[in-house]
Amino acid sequence: MSHDTHKKAAEHHEHAAKAHHAAAEHHTKGDHEAAHEHAVKAHEHSTQAHHHSTEAHQSSATHA
């Protein structure tokens, strides 16, 4: 269980990072609408990463 939640957290962190990079690129190009859309996606992935990280931490603490 803990391994799966850590893996899911890592995947969401990676997706968030990619979305942040895409947002920055669009912002640099002046496409603020697309930048905002990517920033929203980044926030969603960051939120999910936090959820899975918390779940993994709680699971690890229970099994320690």
C-alpha cells in the first residue's frame, strides 16, 4: 500500500512540474490564458500529490 501511494505521489509531482514548466513557457510567450490553464492543472496535481504523500506517510507510520 505505502509503495503505491508513494508512487502515485511521485507521478503527481512530476505532472505538476511539467504543468508548471508549460505555464511558464506560455506566460513568456504572452499566452496568459494557456498559462493560467496549465497553472490550474499544476495546482490540481500538486493537491493530489499532497494527498497521496500524506496517505503514504500515515501508512508508513502505522507500519513502523
